[in-house]
Amino acid sequence: MGNNKKRIGSFEKYLTLWVALCIISGIVIGHFTGDRIVILSNFEIYKVNIPVAILIWLMIYPMMLQVDFSSIKNVGKRPKGLILTIIVNWLIKPFTMTFFAWIFFSKLYSAIILPEQAGEYIAGAIILGAAPCTAMVFVWSYLTDGDPNYTLVQVSVNDLIILIAFVPIVGILLGITNVTIPYNTLVASIVVFVVIPLLAGYITHKLLVGKRGEEWFKYVFLPRFKSISILALLSTLILLFAFQGTEIAKKPFMILLVAVPLIIQTYFIFFIVWFVGRLLKLPHNICSPASMIGASNFFELAVAVAIALFGLQSPAAMVTVVGVLVEVPVMLSLVIFANRCKY
């Protein structure tokens, strides 16, 4: 029995280490290149940095290849898990993230963070909290013996809701923090980083499955993209922290301060879904991935939107990037918890 225990791949298992090394590399590059890195950081169109945009698109497109919206028709058979996921992701999570960010950045950290900076840190947290996970949740679901088809339905529905709900929720919450909202940039980010890769993934899926079959698509084509998202993520981190290298070198302690509310939010949301799911008598293979989806974030989209709205070197962008750093170890700890409490 012990031989059948599911394991995360060695590369994914040490993703936090690779992320940390990329962050350090980026900071070192930024520190030693100085003003020369500004040339690359200024290579943008409509506030979107072109090199970073390409890398983020490479992160998102392989994930969208896995989304099969035809599976949504089966959700009516077991709707409670999906309803719980939707309620937590869209009616609770963005607001608790805003609350924790406000408490820490505006109140607890007020002695070391200026009010105008606090607003941008809060904005980054809001953007992160309003983007529920769509990719890594497949890994967390697998590791906790989640139902893969149901997880796919949850992810697919979340992708559809993101298209409608992300912009107004972020806009409303950013308005609460008195941050000027460039809605055109926000909408453009959704189009570039969600709609276009979603359509590209859907069209690719339809064409290739129709031509070569589902088995070939799943076991030959998709594996070729397995490492592209992570490599693009790591490359993005190097660029992001290279652009912010000088500032971070001055305040390395800020990474730890930013991580605290994000970690609290992750555990808080997970346990809300977990215990409500138990009360609703959801089976483990549905309750566990539902909890994981709520706790984790679509950080690729969050990073892209934060950069587009506030710039590469902004506190908002830093918050979303730190979200990547803390997510993997925190989610792995929740995987261990879910497996120990299997019922």
C-alpha cells in the first residue's frame, strides 16, 4: 500500500527552492546592472512590459490547454462542492484578503510603511485574493486523492467566472482603498492574460483532439508543455526581482512582512472550506480539492494585472510575487493535513 503513495515530481517538490534562487538571482542582477536594467523594464505597451507579458502568457497557455468545458455538464450530479467553491472564492475570499491586508499594511505596519505605499501593498493583495487558482490545484488535488473530473469542473467554472467577476470585484475593492483604477488597463489585462489564452487553449484542444484523438492529446502533446509554465514563471521572477533589485536590497525584511498576511489568508480560507465541506458531508475527494482551490491563487494573472496597473517596481507587484514564494510550502503543508485527516 505504501508503494502506491502519490508523490509530487522532484522539480515541483523543490519549487520553493527554485523560486527563492530565482528571486536571489534577480535581486543580484538588478543590483549590479543598476540603471541599465531600466531599458528592459521600459520596454512596454500600454503599461504592459513586453518581455514579462510573453513569459506570463507562456505560463497561462499550457494550463488553458487542460480545460475541457464540456465537463461542466456533469456538475449537476454533485453540485454542493462547486457551490461551496464559488461562494468562498467570490463572496468571501477577496474580502477577507482585503481585511487582512488592511490590518497589516495600514495598521500594524504603519510605523514602517508610508500611507501611499500601504495602499499599493493592499492593492496587490486584493488582486491576488480575487484570482482563485486554476493550475496548481490539479497538483494539490492529485496529491490528496481528489476527484480529477470534479476538480476540472471546478477549475473550468472558475475560469468562466473570472471573465465576468474579476474586473468588478477588483475595481470595487481598489476603490475602497482609494487607489485610482484604470479600468481600461484592468480589462485589457483580462483579455490578454485570460480570454486570449483561454480561447487559444480551447481551439488547440478541439483541433488536436479531433485530428489525433484524446489519448494522443493527453499523453503525447500535453507532456511537452509540462515544464513550460514553471520555467516561464521562474524566468518572470528573475526579471521582476531584477527590476526591483535595488529597492529590495534596501529593504529585504519587506518580503517577510508581506508574506505574513498572505500566509494567514491561505490557512484561513482553507479551513473555512474544509470544515464547511465536512458539515455538508462532502466526500474527501471533493472537499479536499475544493479547499485547495479556495486557498491558492491564480498568481500568473495576479502578477500580470499588478504589473499592468502599478508597474514592475511597485509594492503591488511585489505582493503578488511574494504570493508565489509562499504558496508552494504552505499548500504542501495543507496537503499533508488533508491526507492525515482523510475520511
